[in-house]
Amino acid sequence: MKIKILEDFKDGRKDYIKDDELTVSDEDGAYFCGNGWAKDAAGQVETGERNVHAKRLDVRNAQHDNSASEV
């Protein structure tokens, strides 16, 4: 899928820069377009609305049951 990047973002280790036009897998293209970060050049995949509202994370303490053993 050929897409146009609408804003700078990073996915994994790759940086995507605004206004770049490039070819990505259909799966990645649909994901990027769905999140509003890119536009499908062919117009087959709708560009989603970007959600810029703050998110609340529910971080919980974790306890590891494994203990170190001597070798």
C-alpha cells in the first residue's frame, strides 16, 4: 500500500516523517491510516481521526516469584 505520512511518528525502530510518500505492507498501512497518522494514496482505506486526549495508565505493582539460585 502506498501512503502519505501526515505527521512524524515512530513505529518500532523506524521513524516516519511528515509528507513522506512510501510503500508499506497492507497491514501496516491500514494500522497507520486507522490511527490518523497516514493517508492511503489510493483512497481505499479511510483515514481515522487522531485521538490526542490524555490517557490514564493503571500501573500496578508486580512481584516476581522466581528467586536467584547459586550455580
